[in-house]
Amino acid sequence: MKLKHFIQWTILFSILTACGFAQTTAKVVKITDGDTYKLQVNGKIITARLANADAPEKTQNFGMASKDSVSNLLLNKTVQIDSVGTDQYNRQITFIKIDNKRVDSILISNGWAWHYKQYNSEAMLENCQTKAIANKKGLWACGVNGVCPPWVFRHHKTAYRLQHCNACKN
């Protein structure tokens, strides 16, 4: 009997999850920073936050380079999005694909963003980051010492940032 209920709940969860991940096309109309975009969806502009990746802040080392790289990749292009909810800033949390390629893995592979392990433990994304570090791509150009993840940068004062977030400048 317990197995039957487990199977029923699993099927129900799968159906509800599938409904929550309805894929839509959108046009990227603005890149706010490496992981936040304005998208036009059915004539309406939404603010989207890319799931699974965390790009440097614009005022952080490599922040503008990340934004510029993502702009070259996405700006004015049509993408596929799956919205999975909103964050505390009322941005849509989205999985985004361009040309059937996941944008999170593109950013992480090129060293334009970190794998956001706090919210995702996917081995493929961890491997993307490991390879980007090994190949000194993007923000990893000078190695890992002094590279300051955005979640640290956002929550510390300037004095701490100057002491601990002073990797090579881009």
C-alpha cells in the first residue's frame, strides 16, 4: 500500500513540476548584469534572474566584462525560458536556453559566472566551473586566489572587499 501511495505522489509531483516549467520564447531586450536580464514575453517586459549561476556585480572585478560578454551572447536574441518562481526582488527565476544550449553552463564554462552551489548541486555545472578554473577562463584568468564570489561581495563592506577581493583586474 505504501508503495502505491509513493508512486501516486511521484506521478502527481511530476505533473505539477512539468506544469510549473512551461517553456516560452522571449526576446532579450536588456542585459542588466551577467545574470539579470529584461525579457520581452508576449509583449510584456519582465526582469529575469538566471537560475544556477551568479555573475560578478557590475562594480566588482570582471563585472562589466561579464555583462559585456553576456550582451554579445544574448542581447536582441530569441531565447527559450522556463520560469520557476520569483526571488525577493520580484525577478522571475528562469532557466534559459539559446540555440538549445543552456545559458547557465555557457556562462560558467567561459568564466563569466560562478556555479551557484547554494541553490544547485548539479555535477555538470560543477565540472564546467572546474574546467574554467583549470583553463583560466574569464574571471579565473589569474587563478582562484583573491577571486571574490558575488555572494561574498554583496554582503561585505568596502574594507573587507579591498582585503579579500583583490584578484587581478580585467
